[in-house]
Amino acid sequence: MKKLPWAAGFFILTFLLVLFVMNLAFHQMIPDSHRTSIEEKGWDLAFYLPKKERFSIPEYPEPLETFYLAGVDFTGYEKTKITRHKYRLDQKCDTRYLEAVILTGDNKIIGSYIDASDTVPGVAEMTEEEDFMKRDYCFN
């Protein structure tokens, strides 16, 4: 019977070690410029692994207008390979989660916006966190 407390302790220690390693990996995966860009506007990063994917500039005027209203201008980047980096935020918008999206091309940030889940178009300007929450996006 003395082995049961040792096994439980070992299991808990292993679990905490895995969480520590995941947290370290999470922080290492985020470039400093992205973290700074997000945090200086008052947003907090949640503990989720970031997503990185190819992004194609929309060809139709409606989505281009949506991005333009969110403060993203693709002028001059039409022939650039653009990557979209998504970071889950701690802040919630009603029952929806929020993601900070940073677009990069030629190894520099070319734009950023906030993406609200389950919302169409879901793209909003990455403003200060306090200003964002006061707008009509969130009804808190």
C-alpha cells in the first residue's frame, strides 16, 4: 500500500513537468515582435499553441474592404508570400473567444487584427483592449 502514494506523487510531478515544458515551448514559439505588438495594446495571450498558416490576399472588393476597415492594407504586398499567425487571447467577447492575428511578409509585420470566433466577418481592428471591449463587438 505504500506504493500508491508514491505512484500518485510521481504522476502529479510528471504532469506538472509536462505543463512546465509546454509553457516553455509556448513562449518560445512566439516571436518577440508579435508578443510586443499584442501586449502593448493591453491584450493578454492565453495558453494555447499559436497557429501559423499561409494567407492569400482576397481578390474580391468586399473582403478587401473588411480588412481595410480593420486597419490592414495589402498595397505593395500583392506578390509577397504572406503568413498568418494566430494567437488566442485571454479576453473573451461574450461567449466567443478572441484571437490576435498578425500578418507577416518579407519577415516583417504588415498588419494585424482581432478575429472573433463564430462571427462573420469576425475581423476587427486591433485597437487597445479597453477600446475594443467598449465597442459593439462585445456586449459585456
